[in-house]
Amino acid sequence: MARSHKRKRRIPPVSPPTKSLRFISIATICFVSFIAFAVLCSALSHHQRNTPQNNNNNRLKKKMTTTKVRFDTPEEIPDDIVKSLDAILVLGGGVPLSLEEPPLFVQKRCDDAAKIVQRYTEIFNRNNLPILTLSAGTAHLPQLLSGDGLPIWEATASAAYLIKHYSPDTIDKSQVFAETTSYDTISNAFFARTSFTDITGWRRLLIITNEFHMDRSQAIFDWIFGIPDNNKGSSSNYQLYYLAPPNTGLTDEAVQARKQREAKSQKNVQEILAPKYQTIKGVWTFLTQEHSLYTAHKLVERGRAKTEETATSEENQALKESYGLNNKGK
């Protein structure tokens, strides 16, 4: 019986990978790794940018770089900004001369507010843009009193000026509001927001004050109105614009004295107060625990103190002029 021989199958030799194939494999791995790393970095960067503490600052910086927000005359403000406004805020500036006569530089603020209302009315054919006048008074001078002995608030005088000098077709009394709680610019912003704009839903605001007062005012309003809504870490929904009319009726000495004071206060706001108090409750705490005009025991001490002698130096007199002392123009 013949023996059968099984033929062994020859396995073809496996060729080692060519250099080009190895290069393609390595390149593919490197490319995929790079894409994965880039995606991870992008995700981390996006998360960092959108944390509560950075969200609001990024939003404000973006707006500041893309849109002009400060103007010197009403005519400079574009129609699209005028059309978008929800309200105009007119800051108080000093002791009124009479019920319907705020200081001349404050009258200029009111007149510029009226010009914006007139443009708004021409665009929409209705005069329903609110004007909010601000301030109870100043701590630097005695307040003007009415015949019955009650204070005539700065905000009251500004409102009375607007109602007296402009017809109802331009400014109806129903669209004028008065904030009568604040005694300085920080409380101007705080009470304007907590007593009015947070309640009414006014979000696009034009803030008007004179050139000598604008730098610090803008720093304060950007701080107070830039605080996230409801203290929940979300971005603030406010958009602020600023109008800085000239320092009508003030002497050069008064403007210089006031600007020096403003610069010191602005530095304190930007370097100390704004970084420290980053919630509306935090600002409230500052006002009620540290501010001399809102902290209870400090008000008591102030009430007990003897009346200070009137300053007679030229510098102090010039500074008081910027708060309404004998301000009847040049």
C-alpha cells in the first residue's frame, strides 16, 4: 500500500512595513492626538470664560470694545441707540436755587435729556421715554427748604425744571420720576437700580451728568449696574450709555477743585469698593455698615456733632461752588 505524502502549505513571508506606511501611521496618531488636545483646551477655556466671576466682566469688555457708550452732545448719539433706550437718568448735582431752579450745570443736564426725548418722540411719534431724576441732596451744603420747612430735593428741582420748561407734548409729567433717597453718586446708582430699574424692567439706560463728574460716575454705574442680576452669577442685563454735557455755570477754579476730589474718589471705587462688593447685597452692606450717610450709628454721631464752621479758604469755597453754593453762573 502506497504511502501518501501530505504536501506542506507554504506560508508566504510577511514583508516588514515600508517606511512610508510607518510614517503615515505615526502622522495619523499625532494628528488625532493634536485634535483631541485642542478640543480639550477649548472646552477648558470656554468653561473658564463662563464662570460666574468672569462672565459679567467679559460681557462688559466686549461691549466696550464694540460700541461707543460715552458722548459729549445729544447730537452725537446715533439714532439706533436713541431708539433702544428704556429710560434716561439725570444725576442731581447740587443745592437748588429754588423749587424750579437747580444749579445751571444741572439745568444743562435736564436740557440735554429733553433733546433726547424729543428725538425719541420724532422717531416713534410718541413721548413716553421715562426720565428719572436722581438725588435727595448733598452732605456738603445745607438743603433748600420749602415754605413748610421740608427739604426740596435735588431730584424734585430737576423734575420741576423739566415740567416747567417743556410742554406736555415734549415731556409729560407722567413720564418724569424722582429718586429722593440718595446723597452721593454710589447711592444714586444703587437706589436708581433697586428702587426703579430692577422693578420697571428698564435695561437700556442713558446716564447724564456733567463732564467734571462723568469719569467717577461712569466707574460707579458700570460697577453697580454690572453686578449680575439677582446675585445668581449670571450676566447683568443692563446696557449703559453716558452723556457728559459741559460744565455750564461753574468757574474754572470750581471745576479744578471738584476734579481733584473726583479723581481720589474714583480711585477708591475702582481699586477698593468695586472689587470688594460684587453683589447688590454687598453694596447694601457697605451702605448700611460703612457709609456715613446710611449707617445708623454714624448718623447718630453726625447728629450729635456740633455744626462745623463754614470753610473760608479759596479751595473749599470753590469746591462748595460745585455743589451749588451761590451758583448763578459766571
